[in-house]
Amino acid sequence: MTKRESSRCGFTLLECVIVLIVLVLAVALFLPATRTARTASRRTQCKNNLKQIGLALHNYHDTHGVFPPGYVSDTSHAERSPATFDGPSGFAWQTFLLPYLDSSPHYNRINFNLACWDPPHRPTIALSLSFYLCPSGTDREHQPTIRRRDLVESIPFGRSHYVGNAGQAAPWWVSPPVADWSDVATGALFRNSAIGIKKIPAGAAYIVLVGEASAGANRTWAGIIPGTQSCLPSIDVTDGSNCDAAATYVLFTSGTKETGGIRTPNSSPQTVNQPSSRHTGGTHVVLGDGAVRFIADKIAPELWARLCDRNDPESKQNADW
């Protein structure tokens, strides 16, 4: 082989530069596509979680004739919160769905005669359950840690990215406070609720049962502790701005024009008491018929409020998604 021929065996500087440019362009094109695919996959998983929850809600309804209570409270108990009448046990609607989500072993460890925060329950209520976590929630690894003033230690609660619809106006801020929310809560899931499909005049397909809450304040699947508060951006029990009652650990309301305005999902400024997501353009919800819909951020506030009211027959005629 001649000297000239041997010099042609390697890459020239120009060829190396061209190869590098091609590689850089390939990576630049590949990464956004990978990110888009990952985002789509997370959104699909979040939707599938809600499909499971919707099916579980209907299986519970088939068994009991009603949807599960938003959360359980002995409103006559001496330990109740004077401002809201909250008392033990505090267990929330997602706890009652565990047997219908292939989690009977967790459910069977619960003694519903005890408060949800009592020591025997703490290993269970601290669990992270995949079907209650939306992969798009960047804060999904954080646990709500709740402490009431008369409790010595803080108590970890398992994170959830889903909340139940208590209606339009927040029943926990009715003045004067009332123990029975059945006449003031217009949703399907609220304290001690027992709402069946027959009690939804507009039809089950036109009321939101559950909304996604994968951004904003921490939520839990397990229950509430009376007298505590859920806050942005963290959980605290002290008075402060951007805080709301303990019920908002597991519930939301749409708001009304008369009570400070309607809060559509993802609307600004963000509050504790509203559905939210990290998806582009909207938020998933489960309707009363079990269907999962994607509510656009641009939904008309009045329509959103109607979809959160089980008593509003106009929601059916105005359901322009």
C-alpha cells in the first residue's frame, strides 16, 4: 500500500465535523419526540387511573345503592372541629374504594370504629398507591404530613392526585356551620354523603364525580384530621393565606359568583380548592356515568359550575365540551 493510499483510511477533519453535526441534529430531533411521547404516556396513564376509579365508584354504587361518602365524620363527637363540625373517623371516599381496586388487604387492615389518624392505621394510611397517583404530577413523591395542635407528632398520609366533587359553594364555610351538609352541598361526594344516581336530576352523565389534582396543594386518599388546614404550597395547620379547611384534602368545589367567583380547573390565581393538572390544555374528570372526560382550561365558568351541581337540570342542555 502506498503512502497516499494509507492516508485515505481515516476520516478527514471535515468529515468528522459533518458526522458531529448530523449526530447533534439527530439528538435535537429525538429528544423533543421522546419528551412528547413520555408526556402522552403519562397523560394516558392518568386517564386510565381515572377509568379504574370510575369503575370502582360504580361497583361501590351497585353494592350499596349510593356513591361512597366524601368522608365520614361523627359530627356529634366532642373532638369535632367547632368551625366545621368535623369529627372522627375522617376516612375518605378513596378508602372505601380499595376493595374495588384490588386492594382488599389494605382495606381489611382498617378499623372504621377508630379515627383514621389513630396509631393502628398509620402504616396503612401512609401508603403510596399507584392508582391514586398521576405520573404527570411532579410533586407526586411528596407525602402530605398533617398535624393537629393536640397531636404530639405529625402523621404522614398517602398522596393522591384525585379529589371528589362536593358541589358549588363550599359547605365547610357555611355560616353558621351546619352538621348536615345534604342541603348545602350540591355535589355527589361530601361529608357523610349518600348520593345515588336517582338523586341526580340532570342525569349521571352530566355531573362531575372526581377531578384531577396533580398540581398545587397536596391531597390524600386516606382521610382528613379535623381542625387541620390544607395550604399552598405546603401543608400546615397554622392560619395563613392560600389555606382551606381540612375537607379540601379530599374534596373540591367549583365556587360561585356569589361566594368569590367560579374556579375552573387550572385557572389563576390557583387556590387549594380547585382541580388542577400538569397536562397541557386541561384536566381529567370522572363523570357520574363513569366516563372520563378532558375538561379544557377554556371551559366557560358557568358550565363548569353547572357540571358540579347535581341539582342543575340545565347542565344537560348546556354540556358543550
